[in-house]
Amino acid sequence: MFNKIIIASTLACSMALELTPETWEEKTAGKTTFIKFYAPWCGHCKAMKPSWDTLMEEYKDSDSILVADVNCIEGGADLCKKHGVKGFPTVKFGEASNLENYKGGRDLDSLKDFAGTLKPLCNVETFDNCNDEQKAIVEALFEESDEDLGKRVKSYEDEMADIDQKFVEFVEEFKKTYQVLGAQKATTEAELAVDSNIKLVKSVIAAKKREFGEKSEEL
């Protein structure tokens, strides 16, 4: 029985798809992706591995959905940098050139449920899986020059960078405000303790309780 478990585990690992910069384009082409970016030494990554390996096995023959790994330390460091990975494990999904962060649970049921909601991509060459609105947008985009399309991408990236910068600035300002308010809170609490003589009040209450308790015993 033990040997069977070892063999099954070995097979699951061997079938796991690990993407590298060399295989990324080929493996993700035309597919909606669900990618785990990890580090081999990461404890949370190790805890998540059995569930993720099971999910990869279930989708290994899918024509439209790709579930895969990227090792950010050994073979996929450039991919992790490109996709803004800052912690492990980071799970992303969507079209390979425009991934979004997955924020759901890391257990098998949660991963399965989310993977089940992923839809095939609109194929801009064949119009497979494209609705009428997407077809109209694609046809219009094909009429634009490469330069204009590049400007669209640049504009998007600039706006995203601006959003990120504003968020960072807000967080930094919030930290400063939090520190100021924290100091004010501590000062106000200290002043209240002095003005109210709260320590003496509580001491008197305790003394009266002791006195009352002693009289009760005498009675």
C-alpha cells in the first residue's frame, strides 16, 4: 500500500506542468490560464501543492483551460518578475498576457469551483468563443496600425502604473496618519487616567469590597 502511494505521488509530480520563459508562449497560446507562481522553500506553497497538483491533473487534457506551475526560483524567475509576483504562492488567472490575481481559497474545493468558472478565450483569428460584441471590437482593432495598437497598450500600462502609484502614496499617507492618531490616542488616554484618578477610584472600590466582605462574615 505504501509503495502504491509513493508511485501515485511520483506520477502526479511527473505530470505537473511547470512553465518557463521558453515554454510560456507555446503552452498558454489560446488558453485561459490558472497559474501558481511558487518558491520550492515556501511553506505555504508546500501546503498547497497536493491540491494544486490534483487540479493540474484534472485539467491536463483541456483544450481551453491551462492549469500550471511557475517555479520563481529555479526556472521561471523572469516570468515571475514580468507578472509582478511579490510573494509566494501567488496565483493568477486569465489571458496569459494580462493575468489577474486570484483571491479565493487555496483548498481543493475552492480551486475546483473557481476553475469551473473559467471560460475559453475569444480567439481573435478564428472568432471561436467570441460573442458579437467581441467580434466587432476585434474587427475594428485589426483595422488599426501596429503603432496605434502599441499606443493603446502603452496608455493602459501608464494608467495602471498611475493607479498603483496613487495606492502606494495613499498607504504611506495612511501610515503617517495612523501613527499621529495613535500617539494622540495614547496621550489622551494618559491624561484621562490622571484627571479621573482612576487608579485611586478602583483602589477604593476594592477596599470597600474587602471591608464589606469582612463585615458580612462577622454578621
